[in-house]
Amino acid sequence: MSILKNAIDSIAIGLEDFESTDERRIVSSTRNIFAGILLLFKHRLCELSPEASDEALIKQRVLPAFDATGAVNWIGKGKKTVDVQNIKDRFESLGINVEWKRLERINKYRNDIEHYYSTMNNESVQQLISDSFIIIRNFIVDELEEDPKELLGDEYWKILVDVNEVYEKEKKECDSSLEKLDYFSNEILHALQAYNCTECGSGLLESTSDTGQALETSFKCRSCGSEFHYENIVNEAINDYFTDNVYLSHQDGDDTPVIDCPSCFEGSYLFHEGVCVACGGSATHECSRCGDSIPPEEISDGDLCGYCAHMWAKVMAG
Ligand SMILES: [Zn+2]
Ligand SMILES: [Zn+2]
Ligand SMILES: [Zn+2]
């Protein structure tokens, strides 16, 4: 069987799992769809592998060998095929674009649903299907240069399109309900919009109130109905948000550090925004003694940088 046929079958079975009323098939739905996407990618690497290279581009181990003319060729060895990271490296090197952030979200959800979530329902899988739809469609159109509807078949294509449409509409409603509240910083709003319910993994988090301070508001998961108060999710939401964005954009040194708030000790302090997500407090960022800006690791409830605080302590000690 060809890799492409395997890929399409795996996605189709995953969608049948998703449509099933049997709760036990939810996990296999996420596994099959994710596997199907990776197979689509491998199919492309296979197509791009040089002739007589033993499908070098999908093999983890690739070794040089002389051919009959004495030239060196890279040949695939062994049975082990590329993993997600290998695929990413090879695609990037070949200039093949995939929205890795979306793929990472699919992979994370697939992993979390097997290990962490206590509630499972078809609705909470909608985000995964919606993300998958976008990746599958773009990849088939841009890289395989085929018609996705033809390749997947009308029936399966329709499921993807419909679920994506429903999810995007609901996600938009949730996002605008969150936008109605007041936040210490817009970064908090963005973090909550990117947050996934800890009970079921759904991205459909909405505000229970139309107005007021986010700080005093509870948020509700549309998929499983769980409610969370601001103070119980904001730190995690901020950490996930910054970890994901920093990790995915490969920024070193230029990231936005999140530190523990020096005044309330309970909230995440957004260094670049200069505000704590829990108490709204702001620390001093410029040393009152030497005038230098205070780096994240030296931010305190005082107004001195680490060096000046040290010197001051020495003076006090006599
Ligand atoms: Zn939920
Ligand atoms: Zn604070
Ligand atoms: Zn100083």
C-alpha cells in the first residue's frame, strides 16, 4: 500500500471515530488523524527522495555510498523512519511550509487526552479537527498540488469543513466574550484566548460576564461546562502562552520573561508589560541609585538594582 493511501485511510478512520457515538473511540480519533497528517508529510518526503536512494528523506539514518560511476550518494538505511522533529528539520531545509504551531497543538492535545483529561466528549476534539483541517488542506493544495476534496473523498472532506466552520464560529463567540472584560494587560486576554480547558482540553473558554474586571470574573468551558475563576487559571494561561510562543518562535534572549511578582508573590509578573497578572502591581524598573534599568532577575519590591542593593546593604552593615 502506498504511503499516500495509508495517510488518507488513517485520516478517514479518524473522522469515522470522531463521528461515532462510542466515547472510547475519541482517543483513537485523535491518534489516527495525527498519524494521517504525519503520513501525508512522509509521502511528500518519499516523492522528493532521489531515485535509488532507498527513500533517503524518510529514513532517520542516511549514509553516503559510492554508486557505479564512483559518485557519492546519500542512501537511506534501516527501518526507522523520520519523527516529527526530523520532518520539521527536513521540511525547513527544503523550504516546505507547515504551520508548526498548529501541528504542535494537535500533538499536545492528542497526548493530553490519553494521559490527563478527565472528561472526553466529541465537542472538545473540535479544535483538533479544525487545526487538522487547515494543515491537511494547505498541505495538499500547496505541496501535493492536488484537490483535497478529491483526494479525501466528498464525505470526509465535508466532515472536516463542517467541523472547522462550527468550531471557528464558536471560537469567535468565545473570543469576543473575553474581549468585553478589562485586563491589566492585553497579553492576559491573548493568553486566555489561547488557553485550553484543563478538564477536557477544549479551546472554547468564554466569560460568564459581559462586563467588568477579568480579575473578578469566572470563565466557563463551552464543551464540558467546567467553570474556573480568573485567579485559578491566569498564571497557568500566561505560562503556557509565553512558553509556547517563545519555544515556537525560537527566540533566545529576546523573549518576554515572566517572573514571580515581587509584591504579592502569587501572580506572574509580566516584565515587559511591567504588571502582575494577579494583583495588577507594578515594580520599579529603573534603579533609583545608579539609574540603570533593572533586569528581570533583579526586580524586587524595592527600587534598587541588584548591585546597588548589595552596596546599600554593605553600607548599612557598617
Ligand atoms: Zn472543558
Ligand atoms: Zn502581584
Ligand atoms: Zn543601581
